[in-house]
Amino acid sequence: MADKAARQGLKIDMKRLPYIALAGAAVLTVGASAQAQIAGASSAPVGINAESFEYRQNQCLSVWRGRVEATQDRSRLRANELNVFGRKSGDGCAGDFERMEATGEVFYVTPELKVRGDRAVYLASANTITITGKVVVSAESGVTETNRLVLNVDTGDARMGDDAPGQRVRA
């Protein structure tokens, strides 16, 4: 039943932070602090769908695999795998999360921006997405290639490249 829900897409109400029991397995949903991870300060619900879903209660970890797509409002994150790390609270999970990690052919798309990379990490505390690997950023102003992009989801501020010798940013 969990696989069926994952394939059909699970709509998540960001304000209620529900735990959902599917076929006897607890499913950690994306919490209220996650509302910014895809579309800035949007309060729209996040939908996630994938070919398979796994939840690890003792790690507060949700694992979505196979053509994963997370959408919110007019923004989308696609990847081969998406891991959502919940925040631990005492002996359990708090209901919100600390970070999300997307791997394998990662695409982050908004109306203004298209980014492709190999790996992406969203940190809820900083509201930033860091995309690494062979990163290609396409925007109205042109195309930029780099090995690392750090994007503040709220402000749109971006930093490209890193301090590693020999790494360059091309536009």
C-alpha cells in the first residue's frame, strides 16, 4: 500500500505535520519547516511521488526512490532518490525535518530558474539548497556551468563555484 501511495503521489499538508500509518508502517511526512524547501516562503502543500518508498523509524528517515518528483506551487525537484531526514526528539521523531538529500540526475526547476546537478542538499535551518557535481544553471540571463551552487530559496541569492584549485565557473 505504501508503494501504491508513493507511485500515485502523496499530498502533504504542511501545517498539520501528520504521521500516516500505511500497511502498518509509520510514514514520516515533510513538516512545517519544509514549506520553504521548494518554493521559498510558499505555504502550498508539497507533493512527493516515486516508484518506491521506505521509512526507517529509528533514523527518522524517509527514502523515496525511482523517478522521484517533489512539487510545491510552481516549483519542482526531481531526482533518482530523495532522502528526508526528520528531526529527532527524545526517543522519537519530531514531525519536521532537518535536511533533504537528492541524488542522481537532480533537477531543480522554478519559473525563473532551471538547475541540473548530481546531488542536492536542502538544509531547513538555513533554507538553502546546495547542488554539486556537474552543475548547469539556466536562467533568463543565460547559462552558467560550475561544480557547486548554493542557493538561498527565500532570497534567490546564489553563490557558484568553490575554493578548490582548478575549479572554474563558466557563463
